[in-house]
Amino acid sequence: MTTTINSTAPAALAKILTPAVSAGRAAGATRGVLVSPGPQDGLVSGRATDLETEIEIVTEGGIDSETLIGADGFGPADFMGPARPTFTASDCFIGMSYRDLRDIATRVAVAADDTNSRYALQGVHIDADETGGGTVDAVATDGRRLHWAHINHATVTGGIRCVLPLAALVTFDRVLRAAAREVYGLSGNRLESALWAGQVTVTVVGLTAIVRWGGPEHLPLLHVTATARIVEGRFPAWREVLAGATGGTPSVAACVNLPGDSARGLRECVKLQNAAEKAGRTAHKEKHRGVRSCLVPVYHHPRGITVTEAGATARGCDWGSDTVRSPATTILDPGFLAAGITSISRGGSSVALHAIDGQKAVTLTAAAGDERDGAAVTVVIMPIAK
């Protein structure tokens, strides 16, 4: 593959790196993208930062001198990002596939809360262990739900336990995919195949984490790196949360299987509810903001939701229904439930909903016999108070 970004390199890199720049006028020079000559002839480098995370692309192209694009009134000398540490042989290291990174960025990070005053909840907790062939646990929570991915067969050197900012995972993934599309003209299955053939590494040096993707043989000149400050603060005891949500004996039934396309109907319910509230036609109490579900009996909603006594009926939203009362009746935020089903289900696979009783957390896992390749994802959702 010989496609390059030749004479349009500065503008092309600025477009690719737009998601990584700081927002707002106060951001100063970090509102722009710094484009400079690469580490060797024939390469060009583009860098963008939000001060906590810097993302750099090195690829084919040519430029004679540094230029800062998109930050009027500032020059290359004003650009500042996180300090780049020096690597040593004793640094903690994780090697994983791009699929694993993609799972963390799209199936786990959705539960993080980047506006929470508790900084540790603004990122994804990474817990890597070199024993047992190398395992990585990635966890995110906003205090009301928790998404956990367990990855086997990673390459782990030393133990890593830290919280990575969302930009080092989610924005990194967006920029990487945009770079592959723009630089090499890839899309669809060709894009996925090329990215999956590359290798992702995560290195922790002191309080700094470096996430890298290196291209395979047919994409030799595309490298994307994120340098990020580790998020400070103590992450919640997530293993205890999982143990509490999965222990005990269900009071009515062990689980109900939800089809993978249930999320579509749930999102429609959220849109209808929000529209009704915005129009002032309905004032919902807190307990009616969720999908009310009792584990038995199960019926199939015409929009694809498989729950019992759903808060959504047909095309409307009947949020006030109290016709079913059961020890196992629970009220769940439909947005959280939709995100959980999407994070677990792939290709329409079923999702198992487990409940101990109506007051405790609900757990979502892949239905037995319907698991897919890649990270095993578990979702825990706290019910809305009745």
C-alpha cells in the first residue's frame, strides 16, 4: 500500500487529531495541532493535547519546519503537553491485541463519568497481572453502574494497577481509526483487518502511561502514541461490587435472556421519555424513569425488548405502570440497560440478566452458549429507588 499524505500533511493531520485538542478559548496553544518533521526523512509528526493526554501520529509525509494549526495567535513554541518519560527495562508493560483495546474503549469506558468530582471515576481502571499467562482487567464505573472486561493471554511484565484517562483509550482509538482511513484510504473490513494486525502496548513509567499502536507490515509507516498522566485518586473496590452483585440466591428466577437488539428499543424509549419531559407534557417521578422488570413471566415487546412488565409499551412510554408487584421487581435506567446490552452483545447474541432481589444490583453477562471471542464483559447496574 503506497498511499501517502504528501503535500497536504499539515491539514490532514490537523483533521485527524481534532478529537484530541483542548476545547474552549482558555485552552490557548493546546487548541491547535503541532505538525513537525518526523524522526527521519520522509516522515511527518502531528501532536495534539488536552494537557493531561497527548496523542501523536507519525506517518509518511514531508514538512520543512514546525507549524501550529488551529490556534490563532500562538506559535509552535507555545505548545505544551505531558512530559515524555525515558523507558527502562524495569518498566511495567502490557502487550495486547487491538481488539482488546477496542473492547476497553467501546465496551468498558462507556460507564466512566468524566464530569465526576471523584477523579478516579473519570477514567478506566487497569489491573494487569503477569501470572497465569498474563491477564488484564479493565473496569469503569460512575457509581451507579460498572462495566468490567477480563482479558486473557495478554503479555504482562510487572504488575500494573492504575487509572487511565479516557483520552488515552477512547480518543486514542478514534484518532487511530481516523488515521488509518485518511492516510491509507482504508474502510470497512480492510480497516478492521489492518488495525487488528497491529500490536498495542501500554507502558507505565512512574505517574505516566504510554499507549502505542504499531502498524503491521502492510502499514509500515503509521504509528500512533498517547502519553497520559495517570488519574489520581482511589478507584472503588470493584471486586467487592462484583461479588455482592453475583452472590446470593435469586428470589424468583436466576436470569432472563434479553436479545441483543433490545438496546435499540430501549434507546427509543429514552428518546421518547426525554422528548415528553422537554415538551412539558409529563412530569415523571424518579421511580418511573427506569424500565420496570419482573423476572416472570416473560413476554416479547414488539420493539424487541424482552422484559417483564416493561416501562415501555409499543411505541409509547407507559412509565407509571404498577400492575406487577413482586419481590424480584426492579427498576432500571433504560439508558444504562441499553449500554450494558450493547457492551455485551455482539452480532445479536443474547444477554443474561441476573437478579438476586429487587433492591440489589442487576448483573448482565453473555448468555450461556452465546459467548463471543474477545474480552468477557460483565455489567452491573444499580436499580433506581422505588
